[in-house]
Amino acid sequence: MQNIIKGLFILLTAVTMASCTKEDNFDGPDAAFKGRLLDNDSKENFLTETGGVQIKLEELSWSATPTPQYIPSKIDGTFEDTKLFSGHYRVTPVNGAFWPVQGVEMDINGTTTQDFTLTPYLRITQFTHELEGTTLIMRFKLSAPVETGLPRILDVKPFVNTSEYVGSGATISQYTDPNKIDINSSWSADIAAKTYEIRVPNLKAARTFYARVGVRVDDSFKQFNYSQIIEVKVP
Amino acid sequence: MKNKLYISIITILAVLLQPSCRDLNIDPLNVIQDKDVFATDAGVKGYLATIYRALPIEDFYYRQEGSGFNRQWEHFYHPGALCGELVGPYGSTYDGAGGFGYWPYGDIRTVNYFIENLPVYGTGFSKEQIDAWLGEAYFCRAYFYFALAKRYGGIPIIRKVQHYPEQSLEELQVHRDKEVDVWNFIGDDLDSAYNKMPATSERARANRYAAAALKSRAMLYAGSIAKYGSENFVAGDARDQGYAGIPASAAAGFFQRAWDAAKLLEGHYSLYRKKTDKELNYVDLFLDRESTENILVRDYSLTTGTAHSWDATMTCRFMTADGLSRAYPTLELIERYTGQLPVVNADGTPRRFDNTSQLAQGLEPRLLATIYFPGTTLRGKQFDMQRGIYEHFTGTAADELGQNPPNRPYRHLAGKTETLFNGMRIIGFTGISTDNDDLTRTGFYVRKYIDYNRAQSQCGLYMSTQSWIDMRYAEVLLNRAEAAVELSNMADARNVINDIRDRAGAPLLTGAFTIDTVRNERCKELAFEKQYWWDLRRWRIADKILDNTKYHALMPYYVADEQKYIFLREFEPFQRSYNFEKKFYYEPIPGGELGKNPNLYPNNPNH
């Protein structure tokens, strides 16, 4: 009797298990999409921060009005997502400090690579820095690749962090907002001619900091155009 | 014999078949019919009560996210805590900026059904009575559309009850209407409401002046969106097609309609001035059921299970019977009334106070009636806010708040009230603790709407019954003043503002002033009334005010060796930063609705 019951249980378990083995006949997210964001002038990587640009993906294979998904940029101006479904997408870089660009329709499967050339609103040029005691002094000028229609310029801010991941989302706040320069005006010859100087006082001694400056305009997104990142060793 | 059998069968069949020829279309007796509802006074009243209950009044319960209009106890999830009026439990502005997918087309259908069927079945009522009820329905419909338009911009305007399956899917999948058309539709509905309704109404129901008051509010919103939204916007398809955004040319017309509507109330309502003590008068304005200022209220009671928890959740447990508080007025809000408070001497050293209540001396009565300052009392208990103790304090406030504070080694903070330093409690029973946020984080508590006459034992959860004033005359005056300034009618704005300032006990407005003066007056007068969030949005300044902004506290310390108190203007202890992205000037159309009706695309820009 016991054996019969045991046997029935085993049978039941087997049957229950077997009913779970239906194959999923859709492909997994096995495609990857990556690329670089390029500055239209230097053809170097676009100067941005982590999430400073979003790559908007709209999968058109199923619907004309899909819910978009986004790939955030990396700090070096590249982007990569290795868990995408193969399909036909419209890809548009958005949410960054550059003139709007048209989306590209393309098939993504395997590892697809696509670079985007972007025109920044502003560039930070002639960027120099020096350390005066524990005060970091950064000097630079601003230039505008396209002047017509450029939104109002808001401010320039220093960003300072203890790692090389530095930007508006990764900065030590006491070094940033108290030392910013408000501009709040439209682009003008005065702004183009001026050499800006940002001072960050009271850096902690015997530390290494990473710093850069960023400028933003009053567009839809209010993201920053950045300088290069510099390393500062405070003695 | 056989024949007899056949005849009987035929007879039986014939008898049996008889009833089947009768139509069985009899109204069921257990379901209330339209004629029962719309032909009787009680039926109409009950139907309207359903609509009023669903009305999106942003009362004590309202949250800008999550449960929205549903009734939960945590009133400290206040929209002001998203945008710097309060600091509260929200981690950042993002927690509420996207809304909660409010989509009340079911309620709008209820109203439309009423508008269509009342004239059909209510033939027994007088024309005036029918008009009065229809007017209320138009008022409510406008109220729903206003709640939609301020969130989403252009949404479909549904004027008639839709029928399924009689109407095809194509017909039912409606398109968005242009934003400007929605605002005009709201204005027109409120005009109908004004023309149909009488001048007075039962408590908590609309009359013609409630319609005019709502119109002044709605048209002011439309005007500011037209004027400021055409300068500060997010580009996108919805904007290009007119679903998000109003042409700037429409602004003046909307402001004029707002001013005209506000003017209609003149002489019919007045600012509450029952008590001579201006502070107490302003406190009672929110508690006196007979206030001459109230235009539309919502009532609560224990017996209907609608009582709220404002008393239990806006001051701390020290003064209440249950619950806890988590939202506290920011110093920035207080500085709207006072400028920088006089807590620093000319030489930069912190001013010494004999006791903390000296801080409030000479301040505007309205401010003291809106916010509990240190040293004030409630239910026999004192607000004894104290951040900590300095053994001694030398130098300036600025140095102490800088990066190398000289007195920091002599400072003592605590998480619990029982922690002592030399036998003295380090923090007060009402804060400010290092442990958590159920005691104040800023040194202040909300006073507006707090029922000071209520015994402490009656201040539990779901026990408060003071009414929410959804529209009061002061707001209408502020609507009028703002519209007047936008229309360059400065004299009218000055008169109106001075009426409000006189009641508030504030110095009257003399000399030149700007739109910012009027806006600041609005922020002061309507503080905590759940207007600030929408005001920042419609003025299109939220992205500037909330630009990674941190808010401040005013921390009282006891200086032990001097036996004096000082106040330091510090960041509130959580140091949360608030950021508003431009795309949040419009909330996203709810995803579920987009799924059901692809004609609602394009969604608002960047959503």
C-alpha cells in the first residue's frame, strides 16, 4: 500500500514537472547596440558625463508608437547595451547639451554599432588651470559652433570629485554651487571675448581631486557642455 | 376518444402559449431606474452627492503621486514637500512630478449622463430648479476638466455620453483636443454654470459665485501657461500640434476673463475679520464654519468615516494622540514674509536671545498664524525646539557654517530627548533630533488648519473634522490682482493686495511693485493650501527655483556658558536637493490609456 502511494506521488511529481517544460519560442534579448557620440568638429568623443546624453530607442517592429527605452551615455562619451531584443528600431540621441538631431531607423541584431555626430551648444576652449595653495583656479573661454537660435546661457559651474567620474551628477556640492558664475544672457560678442575664471577655494590638503567646468543653456534639458577632466593633486 | 385527446392537447398548448405572447420587458424592481433618480428631489440630490464626492478637490488627503485623491492618513505627503514649501518625506521632486495617472472620464460620463437625462425625466420640476442643478453639473464638469488640463494640457473633450457597442471603436477612440480649446471649454462650462445657478447654495455645494471663482482660477492658469509656456517649454510633437502649449497671443484674453470672473464676487464675499487680534483672526479663518470668506468647502465627519488626520500628522506626537509628523515649513518660505530673520548681529556674530520665543516678536501676524515658531504653545505644551547645546560659542555665524567650524568640538547634538549634557536636555521634546524626521527638521511646524481647541486625546488618526476650504475669497482676490498686473492695471492690484495685507496685519504696499510682489503675496497667503506646486508650474519657474536646490532650517542652540540662545541658518539635516525637469510642466498621459487608445499620441514632450 505504502509503495503504491509513494509511486503515485512520484508519478504526480513527474507529471507536474513535465507540464512546466513548454519551450519559450521567442528569442531572448541577445542583441547588443553600442557606439560613440562624436563632436562634429574634433571628431573626438563628445564631452559629457554619465547619463549626460540618452540614446532613445523606439522599437518599430510591433507598433508605430512604442514606449521608448533609453541607453544612458557613459562618462567617456560612448554608450552600450548588451541586452536588447533584435528588431527594427528608431534611434535618437536626446536629453543632452547639443543641437537636436534626426533619429536613424535601423535593424539591431548581433552586435550593432552606430556612431552619432553631435554639435554642442557651447564649447569650453583655452582651458587652463593652476593651483594656488588650496585654491583651484580654472580659466577658459566659451565658443558657440552655431550662434543663431542658441538658447539663453544660464551659468558655468565647477565640478570636483575624488574619482575621475566627475560631472553634475557626481560632484562635491560645497565646491560647486557656491563657486558658480551666473551668466543669464543670450550669446553675445562680450561673452565670446571674455576669459572666465572660476575659483574653488579650500580644497582639502593632501588629496587628489578630479575637476572640470560645465556650461549650460536654457533648452529643454538643461544639461552641461563640459571641459576635459583634469587631475589636481593638492599638496 | 382520440379527438378528445387531441383537443385537450391543443387546449393545453394554447393556454401555455398564451403568456409567451406577452412582452416580458418589465423594469426590474431591485434596480433604481432613471425615472426614480431624475424625477425625485432625493434622487437628484443623491446623484449629485456621488459627483461631489468624486470631485478632484485637493484637500487634506490629496497627494501629487501614489494614492492621489484616495483617503489615507499620511497628510505629510503634501505637494508642498516636493517643491520647497515644506521639507518632508519625499526624496526629491521626481517622486511626484509625474503625477499618478489621474484620468476621471468615468466621473465625466456620470456628469454627462446627468446633463442629458435630467431634462428628460425631471419634467415635474420647475425650470429654475432644473437650471440650478444643470448649473451644478456644468460646474463639476469644468472642475474635472480643469484638473485634467492643468496636468496634461490638451485632452479629449467629451461633451456627450458615449455608447458601446452602439458606437464603433473608431468613433470611441477619440483624439486629443488642443490645449487652448480645452481651457476655453472650461471657461464656457463655467459661464453656463454661472448663468444657470442661483447666488446661494447649501453648504459644500456650488453656487454661481463658486463657478466664477473657479473660472478666475482656471483662466489665470490658462493665461500664465500661454504667456510663460511660450517662452519656457520642451520641444516636441505634442507642442507642435497644440496639445501642449497655448499661443502667447491668447494670454491677454485669458487674463481678462480671469479678472472679469473675480470681479463678479465683489460685494458677495469678504475677507474674514471677525476677531480684532489679527493673528487669532487668521487662525480662526480656517476653523470657523461660518467664515464669510468661504466659497466652496468640503466637510468631514466621524459618523460618515470621512474624518481626516491633519491634527495628528502636522504637529508632532508630543501634542497629539496618535500618528506622527514628517513635513515642516522651510526657512525659505518664512523668508518670503520676513526677509532674512534678525539672527545675526552687524559684526557677524550670532545674536544672543534670552529665550527662543523672542525670535517671533514683531513678526507679521499672518506668518505666526501660519507657522508655529519656537516658544509658542499648543494644547498647553510648548514648542521647545532646540537643535543642541554649545558649551561656548565664539566668532561669527558665517565661520561656524563654513568648512572649518571653530566651535564644532563644543557642540552637542542628540537623537533622543532623554540625552543630557550637564543635566540639561540637549534637544527639545519637539525636536530637533539627529535620529529621524518625526520631529521637525527645520525648527518650525505647520499651524494653518491646526485645530487648537481640540483636546490632545482627540487628535488621533481619522479624528479631525475641520473643513477644507477649497475656494476662499482671498484666493479670488489674488487671482484678480495677478490678472490685473498681467493686464497692467496696477491700481486695482494694489487695492486688492492691500485688502489682504490689512487683514494679515502686514505693512501695506506703497511704492512701485511688480508681478513678483503679487506672486509672493500669493505664496504667503495660500501657504500649505496645495496651490504652490501648481503656481510654480504655471509660472514656468519651477525649473529655476528647483535647480538642484537645497533648503534651509533655522536651528536654535543653547549656549551653556552664556545661558543664552542663538539661531544658525543651516541646511535642513537631510540636505535633500530638489530638481524640476522642464518636461514635468506637463505630466505624461497615463500609459494604460495610451494602450487603449493610440489616438492619444503624441504623448507630451519627452515622456
